[in-house]
Amino acid sequence: MHADPTGVLTGTHFLNGDQACCEGALAGGARFSAGYPITPSTEIVERFSKRIPTIGGVFIQMEDELAASIAIQGAVWAGAKAFTVTSGPGFSLMMEHIGLAAMTETPCVFVDVQRGGPSTGLPTLPAQGDMMQARFGSHGDYPCIALCPSSPQECFTLMVRAMNLAEEFRTPVFLMMDEVVGHMTERVQIPPAETIAVTPRKLTDKAPGEFRPYEDSEDLVPPMAHAGEGYQFHVTGLTHDERGYPSMTPATQAKLIRRLREKITRGMDRITQVEEDNVDGAEVVVVSYGITMRVAQRAIKLARAEGIAVGGMRLVTVWPFPEERIHALAGRVRALVIPELNMGQVALEVERCARGATQVIPVPHAGATVHDPQQILDAIRKGAGR
Amino acid sequence: MPELASRREVAAAPDAVERELTEIRVAGFGGQGVILAAQILGKAAAIFDGVHATMTQNFGPEARGGACSAQLIVARHPVLYPYVTKADILVAMSQEAFGKFVPELKQGGLLLVERDLVRIQQDLPERVRTYGVPATRIAEKLGKRVVQNIVMLGFFGAVTEVVSRKAMEQAVLSSVPASMAALNKDALQAGYEVGRACLESRLPASECDQIPEYAAWLD
Amino acid sequence: MSTAETPTEMPLCEQAPGENPICENPVEQFLRTDRMPHIWCPGCGIGTTVNCFARALLKTGLDLRKVVVVSGIGCTGRVAGYVKLDSFHTTHGRAIPFATGLKLANPELTVVVYSGDGDLTSIGGNHLIHAARRNLDLKVICVNNLTYSMTGGQAAATTPEDSITTTSPYGAFEPAMNIPHLVAAAGATFVARWTTFHVAQTMKAMQRMLTRRGFSFLEVISPCPTLYQRRNQMGDGLDTMKHYKEVSVSNNNANLAEIGMTKSGQITVGNFLEIERPDYLEAMRAQLRNRLQERYIEVGGAPCQN
Amino acid sequence: MAKGTVAIKTERCKGCSFCVEFCPPKVLALSPVYNAKGYHPPQLIDPDKCTGCDLCGMYCPDFAIHGFRFPKAAAEPAPTVGAAA
């Protein structure tokens, strides 16, 4: 299925990441968004609120992020594709509903334009400190999918992809932007609608009465139904059986939680997106994501000019973590260098996956700006033993 | 396509590997249209000239009163590092912006100022060339003070080679409401004319007042 | 069947009610009977309100495929799980914003929010206020048992002064929230309060809410014999029902500022308020059509699907 | 002559007595027998007086009882039901 041309602003534009993200949402089929203003994410819904009435859909500004993050889920069950956007403190407030979406298998997208924290932190300045919050922020054990764009162009393409992955796996998907990417303006090419693939919602073809909302299916992603169609189904955040009824037994919990995890694990090949640059034969590989990988590329060039064989690996999907790729890489290099705008979050994952096979050198940064490429260069030199 | 960075010497390592880019800072105070100017400039480069441009703006309380600025990197290749490290060009629309950003201007760089609002009271980095334009005055004479940023863009277009004239015009017209097209076109034209006259006269900025095309706007 | 057959009629129903259609309780069709008996305690009033709700639905003749129930968390939050309608048991306090998304994405739906006092007025208080302000077309039924029951009977925003609860062991001293007054002030266009004793009035109020448009709010005062009445030596569920009968005063014109609940004083009940003003969707459509003219694509009956 | 009667799902009953207490003609009483959960469900003690008004059904929190009228009687004007405050 391809995108509905009504929502696709085909052409070449000069947009910031936030604006491009909004266009991605529209191209991906989003016709509902609920939001609460917070810097630096606000431009996404500002644009959506302007665009959506002429496309056919609804934007509502809610009273807080808790409301926004669950209103979109109501809209999903009513038949719309929906997303919300936020930043730092708002992301914290949305955590409970990320768990609800995971538990009820509600396809929706959460965009977090990361800013410096903790707390109010740096409203207008960048960080990548929410990576672990995206992964583990809501209580309970659930998997998630998180994508990290590093340009406005990618804010568009990855937002479309996020909307699609949400539908394919019936799970909340995160677009983990950062303030730099969100506020950076660049050329964004939006292709014609017919070339943009859009994943339709997986709906049941069963008759009311035969429909079991959470039944096992081959890919572990049960087809859903929308309210108002006569299925009279029940959805609950409680642990539930195949009928969707609360069933708080060890067996039901084990079955449900395992399936939620397994559906993502099984889909790893379709979810994982990693970009490699001269990784073969590299002594050192820089592993990073988002804006930091762009900055790191400058350091990589500088290191190559010094004769160091450096490769780069950009994690476009950070969650689920490309565990095997990192593990395989770790066995072939002298060091992995992990710059990120936090004190070492994804570096922990890299370290875990390297399983001691190589040296892991984090390049932490507290945020408020991006790395000085020199810091990354120094780490590369260290990894190469220079 | 104009030759980028043609005016500049190749900077010293470590950033020599990426020298095919131009780093521009546009700064002023809130209400001068500084961000829009940078946006239009970036659009001219990225959309109409087909090179790469990355624009970032400084947000926050300072954007509502004091110094407000935008950064633009124009390059032949995709821009990696999004911020100005050493500005090739500083466009200063206010005294405060000038004071704040002149230290990041590189040696041999280009300084464009709002002639009536910026007084160059401090030492500039070596070999910096300065050009001034009475952008606000010209805009007022054209009828609306708000087009001061467009006048500055015209001036910028004339004294630098970052974007083509055609791209600049397309970028301006695609960024302003249709009802304001004529005024913006005039503002851009005026800026270009003053800039070209200034450049062709080969006079130092402080003596540009003597040029008839320039002086015409000052009385 | 004739009256002459009466003597055989009743035992038949008692033994096998399913075999004779006339013996079928009319509310059965609204219930997920495969989940019965429900979890509510003996003498709890929540089931009584559901009974009224089912009968109200029956009387309205609404297409049940288009009626959705959304609940939050708590004892009343379990209502969503027992009604045989599209039903959503969401998070604590957030039934209203979930319902907001449902309603706006598919305006054809009749969206009922059915939850408790703790859920709707405390943790979800902000959403209650804003949905009322927006005059969003939601039918909100708040069963108020004056305490947090599901968690074991703690003090709530609605607990009357001097009441003993597990977190006010020496008696509550915060004034109880006057919910009808709050929602009326916030902009609700229908506000009523009844008790579980007033089954016919409760049912009628529900019927009215289901058939009108705009933010409609019904508070039903209900016993929690296990946790509230017992700790306050107020007897069991039946005693509480008798108490309601005794102390309730029906006054549709009551001054809402003066109807706050006390531990054993008068309970003012009534259909306090019904006014007309454009609901959220009407206001949204009018505004957008006015500004955008023919460029506006109205979100109508059909869900905003892609 | 009874105008109606009640049907009881005894296993759903939790013995709250609402039906007994608020039955207008007072035709119900709790039965001495226990259901599986140990509650005393109601029984019809005065069937002739039952009007089938279903007030018991409306009060019942457990959907365990409901009243109904016999078809012939249903054609007659229904008595006013409901509890007044």
C-alpha cells in the first residue's frame, strides 16, 4: 500500500527536522495527533495543526502529556493512525502510556526531541540522554522499537518508517530525535505518494463472535478490530488472555509477556537498520547515532587523514539493539568508540554486546551542544594505539 | 553554481579536510528578521542552487530581545558538523550581535554590518574585510522597516559569492506572502545595487557614503 | 402462556432460566456473562449502577455496536470489563483523554466514560475539568463510594470529613470535593447526582445523557460496605441504601456550591443542570470551516482512517 | 392473581438483600438455603402479590434477579415503579 497523496507534500523543501517529522507523519498516514507544547518539539504539532484540517483529520491540544499520550491511543482504536510528540519532561510524563500501548498492542508513534536534562534541564539545547528511558522507561518488561534520525531528511523518512513499524508489529515506536536535528534546517526531498510505502493496519477478517483480540497468529502479531464495528471486544492494560479478558495468572503473564517480546525479536531483520562505512579492515569503528554520528564523521575523516583505518557504524535503529552485529564487529577491531550526548548509555549496550572481545571507549558528553570532533578524534587515536 | 569559499585561504588543520564549505553567522536582535534571512539564504543554496546547506538557529530567551542568531553552513558535500566553528562570514545587524560574534570571525573573513546600528569599535581579526549597508534606512524608504533583512540579503548576495542572484530571488519570493512580493523584490534589488556599487568602487567600507548609489539612500 | 400457568412458570425459570426466553434478564445482552460473577463485594452499589446503565441503553434503542465504554482503574474501572460493548480498561485517571481520542477520531461513536471518584476526580481531575470545558460529547458516569476501594480503603478527595479510612485513621479533615459543583463550573452541560437507592432516577439520567450531545456528568453515590461503611460503623450495603433513602433530598434547583458531601448529613440529589452550547466537534468544525472555507475537509461520521 | 414473577440466578447472588428490602409489594425474602458461595439467595414468598415490576432487577448489583410480567398482564397499564426520595 502506498501513501495517500492528500497528505504528501511531494517536492524539495527547506525544512527543519521538526517540520520534516510532521510531513513524515502525514505521509505515513497519521490523521490524528494530540499534543502538549514543549520545546524543542512544538514545531511538529504546530505544523500538524495547520496542515491537518485541509487533509482530513484532527489535532487536539490536550491539558498535559499524560492526556496526549493516551488520547492518541483512543484514536487508534477508533480507526486512525496517530502519534504524539514531546521532549524531556513530557517524555517522562508519557511513560505510563508507553507501557499501556505495549501491553494493549496499540500501534502508535512517540516522537521525543531530546533536550538536556534531568528535569527542566536545557529546554533549547540538545542531548541524547533519553535513550535508556525510551528502552526501559515504563514499568514492566516490554520490548520497544526506537529510530534515530540524523538529518531533517531522515526525520521525514524515519517518521514514515516509525508509523509503518508501529502497524507491522502493533507496538509503540519511538522516533528519538534531538534538539539539533529538530531545529536544523536542510533540504528535504519528499517523493511522490505512490513511491512511499505505507503499512496498512492489520485488521481481523473474522466475524464478530469469532474474533479473539489477542489470539496467537503466526507472526505473533494478532489482527485487531476498531471500535464501532460490532466486535464488542475488550481491551485492558491488565494481563489478559486471548479474549482480551483479565487473567492474572503466572501462565497468562508468561505467555503474554513472552509473545510481546518474541514478536519483536522475530522481526529483528526487518527492524534493524544500521549504516556501515568502511567497517571491513578497520582498526577502530566509531558507533553512534543521531546528530552525534554526523559530528563523528568529521572526526573519522580527520583520523583517516592521519592514516588510521577507521570505520563508522550508525545505528539508525537503536532499539532493539543490533546485538549480533556489534558482537561480530567487536571480534574484528582493536576498539569501538562510542560518542553520544549523554554520559554513556548506548555505550553500555555496546560493552555488553562486545562481551570483552574488544576495547570499548565511550566519549561521553553532557549535552547543550554537540561534541567537538577533536574529542572523538582523541578517542579514535587512543583506540588505535596512537 | 558560484564558486564556494573562493575568497578564502585554506584554513589550517584539523578542519582542512572539510574546507569546501562556508560558515556563516547571521545575527541581530529580535524583530530584525535574522532567522528568516538565514532561512532564505539556506533555501537559496539548498533548493535553488542545489548545493548543501544546514541552518541552525539559536533558540531561547535571547531570541526575544537581545542577541539572536542563526548559523548557516553551505557546502558542496553534505554538511556534517552543523555549527559554525570559525565564521567565514558574519552578518551583524546590531551592536550586541557584532560584539558577541566578532571573535568567532576567522582571519581574512568577511564582515557585513547594518551601517547605522553597528559601530566597529574593536579590533577585528586580521585581514577581515568589512562592508556596511544602511539596511533599515533603505527598508524604511521603501515603505516597510520589516524588509531590512531582505535588503541585507541583497547586499549579502552582491558582496559574497555564496548563492546566485537568481537563487536568492527565488528563495525570497517563495518565503514571503504573495501580497508582499513586490516590496521584497524591491528590497532585494536595492540591497544588491548598493552592494554592487560598494564592491565595484573598491573603496573601504567607511568611505562608501561617497558612492552616489549609496548616498542616495542616506538623505 | 397464560396466568393460569403461573405456578409452573416460576420454578422453570429458577431451574433453567435460559430455556424460556421470558425468563431471560433483559440486561444479560449487555453483559459479558462469561465473566460472571463479577468481582464486586456483596452490597457494593457499582453493579446496581451497571444494571441501571444497561436498562437505560435498552430504552434509548441506541445501536450497541456504536456504544463504547471507557474506564480507568479502580473498582468502578472494572465496569468496562463486564459490559458487552467495545470497551477499554485504560490507565488510572486517564479514561477521559482516551475517550477524547476515540470520539474525535470517530464522531459516530457514543462514548461513555464509566469510572470511580478517585480515578475521575483525583488523579484524573485535570482531564475532567478540561473535557467539561471543551464540552466534549462524552457521557461520564462517576460512581462515588467516597474512598479508594480497590487499594483497600484509603482517603480520597471525596472522603467526607471525620471519616475513618486506612490513611486517615484519626478521621479525615480535608473538605470533600463537591464534584457536581466542580464540573458545572468547568463547563459541563449536563450535571446530575443520584444515589444507588435512586435506581429509576439514575436510569433516567443515564438515558438522558445517552441521547443528548455535549459533556454530560452523573455522580452516583454508592456504598462501599467492605471498606468505607464498615470502618465508619455505618453498617452494610443495605444499611447504607436505607441511609440514602433517609437523608436524600431531591432538588433539581439546588445551589451546587452547597451540596458537598458530609459523613452522615443530607445528600442533595437531582438533575441539576442541563444547558445547550456547541460541543467540541461542532465548535471545531464551525471555526475551521469559517477560516478555511472549502479547503476544510470535515471529519464527519466516518473515522479518520487512512 | 399474580401479574408477574421473578427469575433468579441463585449462583450469582451475594445476598445483599436489596431486592428484598426495596420490593414494593414485599414478596421476597432471603431463602434459608445457601448457594455455592455461602450466600442466601432471595426467594418468592408471596407469588400472588408479585407485580413483575422488576424493581428488584434494577436494584440487584449482581444481575441475579429480575422481574417480568406475564404477557397478558403486560397489556394493562404498568404501575408506577421506582423509588422516590
